[in-house]
Amino acid sequence: MLGIANMTEISRHYTHSIYTDSHRFFTVFSPDDLVRWCGGQFQVIRGLEHVLEHRMAACLNNLRTLAELRRTSSAGNTLPDYVEIHEEGGVLCGESRYYSYEVLQTEDDMRFCRKLAAVCDWMKQLIAELGKEPVAEWDDIIFEKGSTEALHVLHLDVVSAEKSPLCFQLRNLVVRQFFGRAPRISDHIFELASGAVPNHHPRFSVLVCQLIQELAPVRSNAQRWETLSAIAHALCDLLESDPDYFLRPCVPKRTASFPIAEEIKREFQSGNHVVFLSGKNVLRLRQAADSYCFQNRRRYLHTAQGTAENGLSAMLEGEAFALHSGASSAAARISAMRGMCADGMLLVVENCDIENDPLFRQMLRLPADILLLTPQDYGEYGFPVFEV
């Protein structure tokens, strides 16, 4: 195995390691539990020679199957093209053509989503052809330099009957990419995504939530990869279309439960899109509004809360209503919000002078659910009013 000490190790697994130099890839079948790298060469642990021999025979069987799959599969160009396979120093070494490569990990969310979609499409296609899910490791999947679609799989086990770990590994990778940390046992999928992925449209968080849920290791079937592919492509489409959203949405926090929240919900569901909460205790009004927001947080993609004590114009032009598009005037923001309402929007507005504010009628025309908090009783105007 000439020059292996000068090569860069790409990945290491219990069945194989993969090295590269500037000319070729080496797939070295050197299981860590049976072989030690010592003094610039591989050494088989004494007494385990027969186990290694059995393991190597299984590896050779897999390589033969891979070679046949490469010849017959429409996805065969992604598989390793070994130009030479030989035994040396007690281990197998397979040499393949070299790729100038990028790994799946990337700081750019668009490139990550495109690569993820390519992996899901590839797995979906292979399962359709093989009739089962092959065993793959995500760090054995690389992409041609500068490409998010041309992937290559340096090693794929199509013989083993063990469950593929790829979904679990991708789940860890997705959580790291969008939340900056490893998954925790205590994570609740929906709560993880409800905080919103920073600097992205709220729908992006919803899709990431669905993606993480589908990557659960207990789900192992062909339909799973169909769904994962659809979600990954939806993420790409959303990043490309780049629709507007609130930069600092109102995120409801868990508060004391108010029974009135159910009554508010019934009014909105019945077709009334404006509801008043009336009372002299401002804190209690806000708590009741928070209770409704929290209990119905999955009904709305866009949420904003502000006070109109200085007029709706000043409120709409404030930070609470800042938009990703950069629209700054009250009129421009109302126009942008009109398009966002199709996603589901909730506005919580305090102290609005509905009789004299010139923007009140424009705000009413928004097809959003509007919750107005006020010390006044506006029941005479025909709006639903709840005393708090």
C-alpha cells in the first residue's frame, strides 16, 4: 500500500476507511476492531486473522455486487469505479478514479438544501431499483467541486442486511446546519422548529420540522425517501422564491391558560377576523392574548404585535413590523402584508383609536386575524368583544 501514510483520510468506519491523494481515491478495508495502523502499515491483531478473512470475503462480495449495479443501474455513475482491487498487508485496497470534491456539509443553506435533495433523489432511485434500502454513510457521499447535484458515493453496502444509518446521520446534520448544535434526547420536534430558523421565512422552519420528523430512524421504507425528497426540493424552492416575512415575529410564550382563548378561536373560525379584548388591566389583556397566541401558534406563519397609542402609522413603521423585503413606509408594509396573509397571519394591536385613525380601515381590509386590546368597549360597532 505504497504512500498510504502521505494520504488524507476522508472517512473511517468499522468496515473500511477511505483515503485520497491528488490522483486517486483508495478505499481501504481495515476494520478498526481487527486491524491497527502502526509504523506506516496495517497490522492484523493476533488471533483475529480468521475473523478478518471472513470480513474481507464479505467486502469482496459487496464490491462484486457494486460493480454489477454500476453496470446496470441508471444511478450507476454515482458509484465507485474501482480500477484495481488487491490485498496488501493483510487488508483490501480498492483504487478508484479521483474527484475534486466537496462534502455534504456547507455553511450556505441553499447549497446544503440542494445537496440534501440530490442525496434523497439518489436514495429514492436506488431503493426503486434494488427493492431495499442500501447501507450508506453520509461522509462517504461527496459532490464534484462547485456542484450541488453531481454526487459520488465512495462506498455503498448493498449486501448487508443491517439497517441503514443514513437517515439518522442526516438528521444530526440537519439539526447542526439550521440550529447550530447536535440533537438532544429532550428535543421535541415541533418545539425545536417553532423558534424559527434565523434569517429565514417561517415556512422554512415548518419544512425543516417536517424534514427532521421524517428522518427519524424508526421509519425505514421507500415512501420515506419520496417524502424527504419532496421536502428538500420544497426548501430549495422557498429559498429561491424568497417571499416576504416579519424580521422579528411575535413568538408566543407559554403563559397561564385563559379559557377565553377558545372563545376567540371560535370567533375567528366562524368568519370574524377582528376580535376585541376589552379591560382596564393591560397586563391581563396581554396575558389573555398570549394565551390565544400560544394555543394557536401553528395556525399562523406570520405574527406581529404592537401598540398604536401613537397611531397605526407609527406602529407599522416600527421594528415589530420590519419586513425582510425592506419595505419601510406604513403603506408599503400593509401592501406587503396583504400578500403574506395567505400563509396565515395574526396581528395583536394595543390601544388603537378606531374612530379617528386614518389607517384603521386599511388594516381591516387585510385578510388576517386581528386581535385588538383596548380599555374601551367597542361593542356598538358590531365587532365581537370579550371582557377580560
